[in-house]
Amino acid sequence: MLPIAVDAMGGDHAPAEIVAGARQAVEELGLPVVLVGQPEAIGNAGGLDIVPASEVIGMQDDPAQGVRRKKDSSLVRAAEAVRDGRASAMVSAGNTGATMGAALLRMGRIKGVQRPGIATPIPVPGQTPTVLIDAGANAEATATYLLQFAQMGAAFASARYGIKRPKVALLSIGEEETKGTTLVKGARALLEDSGLRFIGNVEGRDLMSDVADVVVTDGFTGNVALKTLEGALKFLVNAVFTAFNSSEEAKSASAVLLDALAPVAGELDPDATGGAMLLGVEGVCIISHGSSSARAIVNAVRVAAEMVDGGLVGRLRDSLSGG
Amino acid sequence: MLPIAVDAMGGDHAPAEIVAGARQAVEELGLPVVLVGQPEAIGNAGGLDIVPASEVIGMQDDPAQGVRRKKDSSLVRAAEAVRDGRASAMVSAGNTGATMGAALLRMGRIKGVQRPGIATPIPVPGQTPTVLIDAGANAEATATYLLQFAQMGAAFASARYGIKRPKVALLSIGEEETKGTTLVKGARALLEDSGLRFIGNVEGRDLMSDVADVVVTDGFTGNVALKTLEGALKFLVNAVFTAFNSSEEAKSASAVLLDALAPVAGELDPDATGGAMLLGVEGVCIISHGSSSARAIVNAVRVAAEMVDGGLVGRLRDSLSGG
């Protein structure tokens, strides 16, 4: 396998945690990894090859301008490495919009794809995650975009989680087909005729359940839902830990419960998911969350390699023609 | 005060829990309440007056058809009681769409309001709730609707929580004004010129925080966010209780923690919020959630009375003219 290009400069804890994660991925998983970024910032690469890039697109940079102007940035160079056959996939925990832009402009779109979409796994402890697509690539969408997100999301759920005929649902505000926006009604009509295993409309409360394997929505609604979910979980986890630490007695009592809570906590940990995936470009592109730790990068590299091995891009291409 | 009309037939636990709640509200709070519904189904009204209504609009009924065809339904009769000056407010835990429809058709819109919106309090333990508007009345919106939701939401936050100059925010997918849909950008321009204390865009993760007092969005996004939040909280609360009951040792340990968790659990309990409020109609109309217990109805009656006393409808009217 060609190496996986890891953007060493992207993320809240870059480059230290990213480089550490890349090195761990090589050591633990035996996967080939190349780091992309400023050699002096990367420091000790532990023997990993470096694709040098002198510029960095920061979290606050405008994505479109950043990609256009910073041609020697780590994000642009990582996407070029995939395009030029020097890397098999790219992973970045940096600016999401710029990652999308670099992948789209340098790798190009899969033929027939109107817009790439971000597929984010929503944890469903004890079950395979629910794939939410689009989690934020396109603030505005058409019914055809949503159909393509459904096709690509189902192909991804098959490749990633081994689900043969993923259950695809449309995010709305009630199960009835009379509910929702013009966009939702238009997409529903297309999905019913799509040949996909379309199970109808679901609501926000179904995301963390096994009702659907793939939930389709526009990037505005998807991003709001994802951030709302993250906020609610973070809030409640904090409330529980505050209670656990509220007294010496509570501390001793909570020690007993940590074992029972550990599996749930593990599955809710965003570092464990392997990151979100940009679907619709000519290459495997993983968008890790900004606060990625070294372990998040290890998981992202592992998932990237699985998706390369599993022929994700070919499967996405086939999915659009109903294959 | 004129009595508060409680729809005895609406809700998963109607009529028993609703009647029990109405009776408790009279006994505990000394507020006047009238029940609306089928006298034989209501049974022992405990001395409360009954406005008879022979029909019921069920949860599965189409809202528009239900309101149009079932003219002797409890929902339509409750809204008429407010219109005709026989009741000061209405409370229903029944079909949300039909409640909106009955209130809108029978009470009418406040002059100048383009569309009523649903204001739902999102719990922020230790702080006043965040008012989310529109939580589902209108799947599609215009920038002007969002401006009016902001004006009415701020007036409601003042009346309900005593906040003098509520912080108003727009729900989007990033703080930057370049992010979001055409609708969000249009609304932002109107909000910046509105004279409201507009603090800019917020994300889904800010709903359960004290960043904003009022968060404005279209009813599709608002409903998805609300249901996602409910689903995430329910999921995590279940996971915690499963861990608490996972062994005899865990059960004893968790007993110690319940006291510390009780305040948070209490504030997250939907029965405690007093319900959502339909803003923009010529009367106080509370939409309680479908699974309302007697206690939820007591709280809804209490909040309805406070809003009548506080002159909510007049304040909403004034808010639209920048008052």
C-alpha cells in the first residue's frame, strides 16, 4: 500500500500529537505513513518520510482563500500526494473547510458527483454507528445532492461496517411524508425510487439508535444536529463527573461505577471513531476533529487504510449508478 | 383571573393524568382551571367546571383536517374559550400541529405577526433556560419570520425569566457571518439592525449553555436540534442508570450519588419546564409534551397564569414594533 499522508500541521494539538499518532500508527499497525508539513516544526519524525510544505492553513483562515493562496500548505500538498499517486489517502485534523477545498480541488470529484458530503459516524454503543451525511460540507442542498449522499453513505456504511444493505433514512421533523421542507419531500420521492433500502423519515432522537444505518440531510441541518449532540453529551458527562467528585463519599462510590461506565464512555469518545470521511472526491480523505489526540490519528490512519484496501472510491463510484 | 382552559383529552396519559394535574393546580396553586373534553371520559372533575366537547383530535390525526372537521373537539373548544373571554389561556399536551392550528384559527394572529413560532425552553442547569424559537411550528421560514421570532422570543424571555435585555443569537454552523444558509445570512442582517441585543451566530453545542438567552432558527432546524438533544440526553441517562444497576455493588454505590445527581436530573426533567409556548397568537397557549404527567400540567398551568398576569400577549405585540 502507498503511504497514508498525515497533515502534521492541522489540529489543536499539532504538530506534537499528530506526529506522535503517525509514529504510533506505524509501530502498532505496521501501516506506511508519510508526514506532510514543516520539517522544523515536525522535529523528530521517528524515521517517517516527510513531504515538505512551508505553509499552514490555520483554523481561523478562510478555507477558500487559504487553499487558493497557500499552495505550499500541508493540506494542499497532502491532497496533491494522493492525486499524484505518492499517497493512498490523506488524514487531517485541521481546518475542515480547507481540507474539503484542498481535496476537491486537487483530487477532483468522482465523475457524476454533484457535491461531496461529509459522513460522520454517530456512536450507538453496542451497535454499529449511524452514518450522518452531510455533516457540514454544503450548507444548502438540492434533492439530488441528498440522493447522492444517500447512495454514497450506504456504500460507505457497507465498506466501513460490513452492512450488506444499509437502512437509509431521511432526517425530518416527523415520520409522516407530509412533514418537512420542500427539500425533504423532494428527496423522499427520489429515495423511494432509488433502489436503496429506504426506511422513510426519522427524527433527531433516532440518530443515537439502531433505527437507521445511514441518515441523510443537508449540511446545515446535519452540522447543527451533530454539534447539538456533542454539546448535550459533553454537558451530561460533565454533570455526572461533577456529581462523582462532589464529596469524598461520592468519589469512593463512583470508583465502583467507572468499570460499568467505561464501555459507554469508550464508544462515545470521538477519538475512537476514526474521524469523518469526505465522500465524493477521487481519494480517501479523513477529516479528524480539531481536538484529535495521537490515538485519534492512529484510528484515522487505520480506517484510512481499511477504506483504501476495501476499494471505497470504486464502491462510491458504483453506488451512483445504482451499483 | 379567568380560568385556564386545560385540554383534558390531549396527551399520552389523557385524560387521567391531565385531570389529576388540573385538580392539583387548583389545590396547590389556588389557580382557576376549567377542563375541556368529554364529561364521561373526564369522570370525577373534583368540582372543576367542564367545557363539554364531544370530539378528540388524536395524535395521529392530520392537524389541519382535524381542526377543520372536528369543530366540537376539546382543542377547538379550548381555543374558542380563550377567544370568547371565558378562559385566560389554554394548555394542551395533545397533537402539537392541531394545537397550533386551533389557536391560530380561533384566537387569531397578533397583528403584524407573519407566523407564530414555538418557543421551547432548553434546560441549562444552574442557569435560566435557553429559549429556542422556532422549535417546529414552521418547517420553512423567511428572514422576516426569524426576525419576528427573535423579537417575540426576547419578549418571552423577559416575561418568563425576568431577563431585561435578553442575549439573542442565530443558530448556524459557525460563528463567522460568512457561514450558513442564505436564510441565516439574511436574518443576520435584519437582526443586526433590529435594536435587539444580538450577539451573533451560535452553534448547536451552545444551546445547553448560557451563551445566549434566545436562539433563533427555522422550525425544521429547531425541531431537529430539539429532538437530537432529547435523544442524546435520554440515551446517556439510560446508560448511566444501566451502569448503576449493573451489580449489587454498583447499586449500593449509586445510592450515594443520587443526591448529587438529583438537581441536574430535576432540571433536565421535561415535566419541570412548564412546556413550550406558541408565540404570535392572540392568547396564551402552552403546548405540553405528549408524555406529560400530572406534575407537567401543574407546571404548565402555573406558567400560563404567570404569562397572563405578566401581560405576555401585550409584550409580544409591543416587541414587534421595537417596543
